[in-house]
Amino acid sequence: MAESTRQSVMFAAGFSKPLTVQFDADSQSSDGGLVLLGALDQGIGLSARLVRCLVDPREPLKVRHGIPELFRQRVFSIAAGYADCNDAAVVGDDPVLKEVCGRGSNGEALASQSTLSRFENAWVKGKKANRLRRAREIAVMGRELEDFVVEHHKERLGRRAKLVTIDLDPTDDPTHGQQAFTFFNGHYDTWCYLPLLGFLTFNNEPEQFLCVSRLRPGNATASRNAFPVMRRLVAKLRRAFPKATIRVRLDGGFACPRTFALLEELGVEYVVGLPGNKRLDKIAGRFRREARELHKASGKAAQVFGEVLYRPKKKAKKKPWLSWPRRRRVVVKAEIVTLAGSEPRDNTRYVVTNMDLRPEAIYNLYRGRGDSENRIKELHHGLEFDRTSCSGYLGNQLRLLATATAYVLFQELRLRLNRTELARAQVSTLRDRLLKIGARVVRSVRRIVLHFPAAYPWQELWRSVAGEIGAALT
């Protein structure tokens, strides 16, 4: 029998006895809890539905890693914290990761970094017809994600959905290299992409569900691609929830006459931020004066809410798109902000709306859209959403969709953790507590057994969520 060449690590002091560490335990995984996401994905059919949009032009007899397996490997690797294709060299032999990707825990290793990179950039450098076909496939894949989210929540809520809120928001995706369509963005002061993300909120639930993940060039305006997205989403929501009220919340970057015209054409409620200007500040001056008087009387920060009917002055005939055809209701929040060691200052905000609620209630509704920033932070910091390092644009769009798929799975997992201590946990917390579990994998002819540590502190919670997903508790 050949001697093992694996090295040991020994700590001679600091413990009750000399302590030796050896990395020689075969058939073990550091991500045993991934079976939760794997079972959840199988149950709701998310990755299977999305991957059907991708056509594999390779010769079947020469294929070792099918398209479904490659896509699942990217999704579950991202979910487990391995965002780069380079990580495949480290975790490609993990038995649990292989199992959830469909490879089988005793099968050969998952795809290497080079195979994953070819998958993400497949056929992009070929003929123009191949690039166009790939672009259509990825576009259809994005729409399938929208359809899945809407249909899934229709099954979950049915007639109980009385209000559906759409939040669209751009975010920066810094680039470092020669990625296609990366541009310098003055607002974010970096070379970047500017993805458009869309979220749905049902009734007054705290969760905002990701449904749109669209990559855009770094010099894109906020409203680029937003109009067809809004048309599609409103149409799908009307079919799924015919009796529900649909509301759209947008920040000031979307505020333009075309946006308001579209929202009114679609017949939805809307609250849209509006950047200030000299004329609008002058019209709202009485509210600022009232806020200053309140501040002088109390010595503390003060807020005054009001409303005006506003229409921008007509612009030159060369820019007719900057003018509004009629006056619209603008809610004003006049605020005096006080900070220690500095003079009080004005902080005036404006929101355009077609709703009839009180000004303060309107502004509180608008302020609720800020929670989508927390979802975006989860994508950035929990799932490394900005790892778009492919040189090709379509490859980076596919990476965004893989990350979005992983996030939708985490949101589904969070739904099943309702009324538990992890009901509002961030993605990184869910990963650390439920997925990052050391496991010994024992495979027999009839079954696979994962042996988790007896000292694992969240056993009951893990059992309960497994039961919610469909596992039998014995």
C-alpha cells in the first residue's frame, strides 16, 4: 500500500494534548446544507424551467457536462459563496455540490473553470447569427424568470393578493478590465455596468421578490429598458391578479414625461421621485418657511408635508419630450435637518403621484421603496452580484441571471422560515447557519446518507425547514 503524501499540521502547545490536523477525510462536504436549496429547486422547478431556454449546439456524444448541470453548478456555487468560475477547481469534487447539480456524489468532478467559461461565453465569438440566437435565448431566459415569480406567487396567494407593488431600481456593477459595453458613469464615479433590477411586493409583506435582472451598459439612463419591463410586468400581473391594485414606485432618475405618460396609460397607481429645481423650490417655498418656524420654536429637526399642482415650463421646440402636457400632483416634504456641530439645513423632497392619500401618507409609501436597496445590498454582498468579469456582454448577462436564480431560491427558503428566528435573515446568515455544515457522505446501493455533526446548533430549525420543503421527518 502506497504511503499517503498528504501533509499534516500539528499544534504542539495550547491544547490539552498535541493536536494534529489532516485533510484526508474522503466523501465529506463542507456545504452539506446545500441539499436544502437543491430539494427546493427540484420542488419548484426553477432552474429546470430557465435552462430550457438555452440550446446546446454541441455534438451529444462528446458532451461530458450538459447545459442543465453547468447552469446548476453556477447557481449552487454562487449560493454557497463560490462566485467565481475559478472556484470550480476547489469545490468541483464536493460530493453534495455534485449531488444537487445532478452529477451524483460518486461521479466524476464537476466542470472545470475553462468549461464553465466556455458555457458562459458559448458561441458568442462565432458568427453573427450565433450571437443573435444566444442573445434571444438569454432574453427569453430573463422573461421566464419574470413569469416564474409571478406564477409562483399566484399559486401562493391567489385571491388574497389585493395590492402588488413594482419597484425598479438601477445599481452600479463596477468593471475592471475590457468588458464589452462598460463605460464610465459620473454618478458612481467608476467604470461599470448599470443593471436594472425589479422587485414585486404583495400586499403589505416585508419581502420584496426579485423578478427582473437586466444588464445594461454603464452609460445607460435610469429609464433605459424600463418601459418594456413595466409593460410586461403590468400585463402579467393583471392576468395573474385581475382584482389586485397595481402600484409602481420609482426614484427620481425615472422622472420624465414619457414615464408618467406610460404609467397613466397602464392605469396603475404611481409614486415617482422628482428632482428639485428653482421653479419648484419657489412654488414650495411656503412649506419650507413653515418648517423653519417649527424648527425655531422647538430647536429640533422639523418636517412639513404639503402638495402643489405642478407643470414644468414649456421647453424649446427642439426638446418637446421635457414638457408635461398638464399639471400633476406633487407631494412636498419640507424638512429642516439638524446635525451636531453644523448649521440647520433644508432637505426638501418631491414626489409625483396620481393617488389621493394625504401628503404624508404618500411620502411614506414612496419611502418604502428604499427597502429595495437592502435587497440590492444582499445581491452585492451576499451573492457577489457584481462578479461580471466575462469579456463578453452576453456572458455577463448570463452570470446576472445565475445570481438572480440563486437569490430567488434564497427568498423561497426565507418564505419557509416564516415565524422563525431566520424569517428576515440576510443571505449570508442563511448560508452560514443552514448551508455551511460539515457532512460525511455515505452512499449505498439504495440510498445516500449525510451525517451532520451532532453538535450542529440549529438542528431543529434545519429539520423544520426541510419538512416545509417536502422532506419526510422520521
